[in-house]
Amino acid sequence: MSFKEQEQQVTDYLILHRLPLDILLEVKDHMISQISDIQANENVSFEEAFHKTQKIWEDEFKTTTYSVFYSGGIPVILKRIVKEKYNNIIRKSLLLGFIAFLVNAGLVFISADQEVYNSLLKLYHSLFILVPFLCWVFSKDMRKYVRKDFKYQKKLFYTVYQQNLGIFALCINLLFQLTLRDDRHIFKFFKTDDPVSVFSLSIALVFPYLLYVMTIFLMINFLKHRESLNKMRNFLDLSVN
């Protein structure tokens, strides 16, 4: 059996566990290295070394759940990698979302009246629509790789980030609605003595913040997805500009 055939056998084994392609390629490199070490140290065939390597990785491929992001069962190794990557992105998104919210609040204090604030707020929220749109426009070669239904061999996501990008349309739609809406509570609360409903004010404050976080989370996923595709461009024979 040639090395290429051996490599394909390892790839086929990992495809069965439905790892995203970027994770699959990393795991494959580790497994092939372990198989080579076992062959060299124990003087056994590829098949026997591969079997021993599968036993070493057995616990990593046991099925578990991660209902926050996956509806079905996933391998333990994928859950661990996803939690590490996503938790880091979520922390960044919460922080950057808070900064974006502070900018929103700052617009209140530089606005002379309600009309000026509404105009500045619409312009500000338009930026949250414009930036993802420009990323899409200038990423022509990777557009199909963003679709949730576009998979490697019709089985695997190309990266661990791809599945999250399917809600981009929902996010843009919510941003568009937010941009069209005039503020009726925030400016009144901070700059006037008029009474404001606590519930309405809470919604007016929390909803934009959550939408900022969601948009930033998706943008980071988009950039990470693009970066991962670039790393795999030789394997995929693509150019992501």
C-alpha cells in the first residue's frame, strides 16, 4: 500500500467522525505521525499501527453533546476544540459589543436634541450593515464556502466556524430594522426630565447591545473562517483574496 493510499485510509476514517475539514487535517497529521512512530519503534505493518493509533484516539471520538451550537452528537475532541475557540470569540464579542454600546451612549451626550441623536444613531447602525456587506463583496472567491449547505464531499463543514455563518442573513435583517427605528427612550432618559418606562428603556438598551455582540461574533467567525480556508488553499486548490 502506497503512502497516498495509507493517508486516504486515515482521512476516510476521520470523515466517518464528521470533523470539520480544518480540524480533520490537523488530527490527520497527528495520527499519521503516530502511525509512523509505531511502525518504526515496533516494526509492525501500517494496518496494525493504524489499529493501535485508533485505540489511542478512541476516547477522543466518543460521542458527546454540545447543545449550545450542535443539535446532535459530536466527537469529544470536536467539543473541546469548539469550546476553546468559541469561548475566546464570545469573550471578544462581549467586550467589543460593550465598547460599541458605549459609543452608542456617547452619541446621546454629543447630540443637541432627539432628532440629531436619531440621525447619528441611524448612521452608526448603518456601519454595522456596511462592514459585513463589504466583506462579502470583496470575498468573491469564498462566498460558496460561507453557505451552510456547501460541504466538503457533501459531508463536512470546511471549518469549525462555517456553521455559524448561516445566521448572517438574520443578523443583517435585525440590524436593518434597528437602523430604521427611531429611539424613543434612551435620549429622553439621559437628556430630559420626561418619565420613561423601565421596561421600554431596558429593551432599548439591551437589544442593541445583544445585536452588536451577535454581529461582532459573526464577523470574527467570518474572518477566522477565511483565515482557515487560506491555510487549506493548497489542499482545496483555491485562492481566497
